[in-house]
Amino acid sequence: MQQTDFQNLQNMVLQAPIGICLLDATTMVAELLNDKFLEVAGKPRETIIGKFYWEPFAEVRELYEDALKNVALTGEPYYANEVEMTLIRNGREEQVVVTFVYNPIKDEKGIVVKIAVWVVENTIQAKARNEMGALNKKLTSSNLDMQTVNTDLSRLNSELLLSNKNIHLLNLRLQESETDFKRLVEQAPVAILVFRGPDMVIDLVNQAMLEILGKDASLIGKPLLEGLPEIKGAPAVDQLFHVFQTGEASDGNEAPVPIKTNGVVETRYFNFSYRPLLDKGKIIGVMDVAVEVTAQVLARKTLEANEQRLQSILDTMAEGVVIVNAAGQPTYANPMAQQIMGISEEQFKERDYNDTKWHNERLDGTPLLREDHPMYVVMRTGQPVFDQEIAIVQSDQEKIYISINAAPLRDGGIISFTDVTSRRKQLQQKEDFISVASHELRTPVTSLKAALQLLDRMQGNIRPEVLAKLLGQANRSLNKLSDLITSLLNTNRISQGRFPVHKTTFAIGNLLRGCCQHILSAGSHEIIQQGDLELQVTADEQQIDQVLVNLLNNAVKYAPQSRRIILQVEQQTHAVKISVTDQGPGIPADKVSHIFERYYQADRSGGELSGLGLGLYISAEIIEKHGGKIGVESKPGQGSSFWFTLPL
């Protein structure tokens, strides 16, 4: 055998990214092995090299000796994928997981002359894969190769030593065949390419590499870029030429390479190890050991894209989402959760769902015990909870109400919640309204009933003045009852969009004089009218009259000590502005923004003021239907000025 072929075989074995031990097929004596094999075996080199193979591996001899003999007799390789076994490594018993191949190497006559033991340890990968569980089930098979080669490639530059005795023994045996190196490459279970010269002429390529490239043996003898023109310009290819030029070994992970398959060029990904081939110190070529990891890379990219989409969904959700660990400690809070609770994600992570920094309550205001919290129930029972409302009180914020959905996770739980504070306030307003409406309706009904009962008892024997008084009481009660019912009906029509506007043109002064007669007749207030009272407007006269009557009545009701009420008409560029101003106590600033809401009453302190809280709401709807605006200007102690505008 030529010295160059021997050096190539030696380089191949010693620089291989996986463990290799070369055995004599007849004696089963170990002739050549690399450091990767020693790393997996966990035994000193001198206990293996030159020894009967099963002497240092007595602990597994009974399991695999027959398989090794069968390879020598039949010439058929033996594969063992991820076998769990007990090895004595570094003087200690260890449970390991390994993948190994007994690969026969034959001479020209087909006789097995050597057996190459290829071995890769998968212990760490197997443990990691088991921990990943079902989520990574589909990726495990592909990730095995990627993780193994990545681990091996990081250590390929280790300097290897062989005793002169072993090298001499190897030379004697390798001289029997000049094709051993080629056979080792061709029969290797990993993809290998051997290039010669500066043009990277393909000298050797095994079947594993041909299957990856989708080519046949006609590739041999061609320069790399002639046989595979589509890969020109790929960084991994440029790095290959760099290794030849500099003699510096190179490793790569997940390198993209364009490969033409069935006439279509597609990007595939490889982990590779480039090693220079030397002859008397001169670089004559490069050996490429490659593992395709396209499936793993695409799977990871898909997973990353799915994670990014999920993150985008969480970031834009209208519901707050919080994930907690098994101890109830938040590990994630989306932006809406931070907005609802008024704290940052970092502050979330410093608390748990029943933290003393916030106080949880039931809807009736009683404390919510820890064992009744939705998240605690989920963690204890493993059953989801849906649409449970609770109140949360923080010392520096207003009480909020949230509706919670919670579900268990494998190592914690997930909570989604919405802020239902507005809904809860509206329900409370409706309950308050029903109570007020019941009281307001009961008062005129009771008065009307009493007047009618007296009239019934005294009929035929009643004095004229008593009759007039009772009839007046009955009429007033009936009018009040009619006004309340009208307000309720108007509110209902507004909510259903059935509130028609019938416009006519009229003088604003006539409307002002008519709307305040009931107040002037009482004699308790003076009404001063100012501005251009002859101004003509086009509007629904009856509805605008209702707005003015409501504003005037509010001035009398809420500012009883203000004897003067000013009605002001002001012409603007394209509208008329009408204001009703009193000199009463004014409206607190925190109530001004709510004054036109349905069911809202600015003064609830003593309950002495009657009403349904609908007057200003209906007035605002009427003005909006006319295309105008309505508002109020008020300062505590300085009176209030309610105004509205109508387009001219």
C-alpha cells in the first residue's frame, strides 16, 4: 500500500467526528482507534489497542459478541440505535445510551478482512429528548444527528497520539490492500466527500453523500463547481476552498447550501467538518464529513414562527393573560394584563395571585379567601374555571372588577381576564335606577290614589273648595306620572334608534317664553332672558322645548337658593348657542364628566332630590340628533351654566 493511502486512512480514522475502532476480522484485535472512541468507552488506550476486543468490554460481551461474530461470518453490518447499556467508564459503572455499527470492510474478493466499529454516545440527547416530551416528539429523530455531530465537531481539533508499535502494526496490515481507505469511505455510515487539488476535484464520495446530493457515481472526477454548479457562492463552499488554501480545519453548523433535486434548486442545511489532507506536509485535498439537518432547521424555524405568531396574538389581545408556575408565581403577563392591573410585567413577577399588595374581594365586598380564588381552585382540582368575577383593590388605585377564565398547565396555570368595571358600574346604575324609578313612580301613584279615594268617599257631599283642591292634587300627580312615563319611553326609543325629529322654523324667543311659564307661575324664581330673541331656528320645537324645560327644572331643583336664572341666546357663525345659568352651589369637578350619562344624578348625598337621572341624558340625545353640541361649565360655589347649540 502507498504511503499516501495509509496517511489518508489514518487521517480519516483519527479525525473522524465520531468514535471509530478498527478490528482484525479474524482475531478481533483492535488495530486502530481514535480519541472519540476512547471518550465513549471511558477506558485507557493501552487497555484496548492490540487487545482482543472483548477483553476491555467484558461487561457487554455477552450481549453483543454473537453480533460481532456474525458480521465477520456473513459480511452483513449490524446496527444498534440508541441502546441503553451499563459500561465501566473511568472505573465506575455508568448507564449510557449509545448508537453503534459493526461495519465490515471487504477485500477485492468480498472477504471480510476488517470490522470498523462506529460508535456515538447519545446519553445527553436521550435524556433531553425524554424531558422535552410530546412537544418535540416529531423533532427527536432528526435532532439526534444534529446534536451528536454538533458535540463531536467542537472537539475535532484535539491532537491524537499513537504509539510507534501500533502504527507499525497498522502499516503491516494495511499493505495487504491499496483500497482499504476507499472502502472505509465508501462503507462509512456518514456522508463523506474527498476532494483533490485546488479545483476541488471529487476523488471519493460514498453512497450516503450521493443520496444527499441526489447524484450518482458519475460525479467522481469532476471539479466540485462543475458537478454541482448550483452551490457556487454558498458560504459553506467558500469555506471549503479556504481550508485547502490555508490548511486550517473548519466546522460549521446549520450551513445553508442550495441543492438541485429533481430539477428544482432548494436550500438545505448541513453540519459539516472540513479537514485538510496532507502528503509529506503539503496540502493535497480536503475531506468533508457532513450531516444533513434540514428537517431539524425547518422544524425549528416553524416553531419559532409559531412562537412569534403566538406572541403577537398575546400582545394584541383585548384580554389580559397571565401564566403562573406551580407555586402560583407569575412568569408572563401580556400588555393588556399590565394595563388592566396598572403594573409592569416585572412587578407581576414579584407577586402571586393572592399577594398582600392587592386585596381580592367577592362581588358583595367580602374578602375572597385564598382557597376560593379561581387560580387556586384550578391548581387544586385540575379543572378549568370560566367567567368568575372578582374585585381587586390596590391601595393606590380605584377598585376594579375582572371576569376570570383559568385553566391548568402541566407545571402551573394560565389566567385570562377582562376588565368588567364599566359593566359592573352600569349594572349598579341600573339597580339604582330601578330603585329610584320605583320610588318616583310610587309617589305620584300614591298621591293620585289618595285623592281619588277621598273624592269617592265624599261624592255628593263635598265642598267646592275641597273638590278643587283634590282635583288639583290629582292632576299634579297625574302630570308627574305622565312625565316619568314619557322619560322612560323616550329613553327606550333612544336606545332602540326610534327617536324621530320633526323640524319646523320658529322664533327662539317664543319658545323661551313658553318653556318657563310653570316656573314664573310658582313665583319662586326670576327668569332673565338675554340676547337675540327674534333669531329664527329650524328644529323640532317640541323636543327643544323639552330640553329647555329640563335645564330650567334642574336649575330650580339643584340651586333652590339661586333666585335668578338667566336664559342667554347667542348667535355664532353657523349656530345658535342657548345657555341656562344659575347661581347655585355648582357641580364638583369629578362629576362634570358623567353629568350626561344615563341614570346619573349629580347629587345623591341626602336622597332629598327626586328624579330618574334621565333628563340630561335625553337632552344630550336630542341635541345630538339635531347636529348640535351640549355641555356644562361649573365651579363649586360659583353656579352652573348648561348650554347647547343648534345649527343655523
